[in-house]
Amino acid sequence: MDLFEAIEKRYSYRGAFTGAPVPREDLVKIVQAGIQAPSGNNEQVASFVIVDDPKLLAQIAEILDRPVCNTARAMIACVADPRPILRETSFAAEDCAASVENMLLAITALGYATVWLDGVLRRDNIAQRISQLLGVPPGLKLRILLPVGVAAEPGKQKEKLPFDQRAWFNKHGG
Ligand SMILES: Cc1cc2nc3c(=O)[nH]c(=O)nc-3n(C[C@H](O)[C@H](O)[C@H](O)COP(=O)(O)O)c2cc1C
């Protein structure tokens, strides 16, 4: 799939997945796309746990009980080292976001669906509970979780504002 087609076809999927597997070969391709994202000062503070063990997937789904997690054949956890790298500045959030967007596009290009789970991890110690299951070392933060599979009921990207309401040449607001 061409890059611009993947950008157009990417959408947040929250429904159930079919039983179709996500082979490790594809998971490696997806995460390699995340690894190749830019990072602040090339410090590469984002790391990834690829979950495909059915027992572990079920344990995560117990914590995050929703169709997209209950039926995911794999999940990718994006973990960040939040320590400042340059003059007190941490780029951990930006690094994770860059990696995750690359992975969303790779997931789409390979014919799978996913959703960027982030806000939901910040409630009820959910990130900490999943971190424990995944052996995330103290000091590192689980920031984003991507359940991956083949969508049972494919959807569409949410509507975006038109170009001329969000972008202008040379002067903000046109
Ligand atoms: C920083 C960030 C946090 C998000 N957190 C969640 C989340 O916790 N749960 C969820 O279902 N979707 C989450 N999303 C997905 C957004 O809701 C989704 O991208 C948005 O509604 C637009 O829909 P689209 O992805 O189909 O274009 C998050 C997206 C971003 C970029």
C-alpha cells in the first residue's frame, strides 16, 4: 500500500478482531517501523514490548476489558524513559508519538487495524498494572498500547476539518 493510501485508510478501531493471526514476521515489520521514527537528539528513549502470548493477552484484557483488547491477537506496548536528555528537557512523549504513528501506518499498510490506547492507560493505575505484567523496569513508563488484529467490522477514519481551516501558506489564519 502506498504511504498516502495508508495515511487515508488509518483509523481508530475499537471493535472486535476476527480470529486471524498476526504473524511475528508482521509484528517485527510493524515495530521496526516504530524504531525507525525520529527521536529527540536521536536518543531513542522509546522501547517496545510485543505481546503475542495468549495468556498474557488475556491478562491484559482482564485489566482493559473492551472488545478491541479481548480479541486482539497481539498488542504492542510503547514504553518511554522519561528522564531529561537535553537541558532538563524530555522528548519521551514526542518520541513515543512519532514511533506510534509510524506503527499505525505500518499496521494499516499490512491490512490490520488498531487504536492508540493512551488516555485510558492513565486511569485507575492501568498503566502500572500492565507494566507489571510486562516486566517494565521501574523508572520507565508504559505510554501507549496498540492492540492489533484483523477488524471484524472495518471502519473509517473520523472526519477531519478541511485543509483551509487548519493550514495556511505563510500566515496563520490566512
Ligand atoms: C494522544 C492520543 C491518545 C488517545 N487515547 C485514546 C484512548 O485512550 N482510547 C481510545 O479509544 N482512543 C484513543 N485515541 C484515539 C483517538 O480517539 C482518535 O485518534 C480520534 O478520535 C480520531 O479518530 P481516528 O483515529 O479514526 O482519526 C488517542 C489518540 C491520541 C493521539
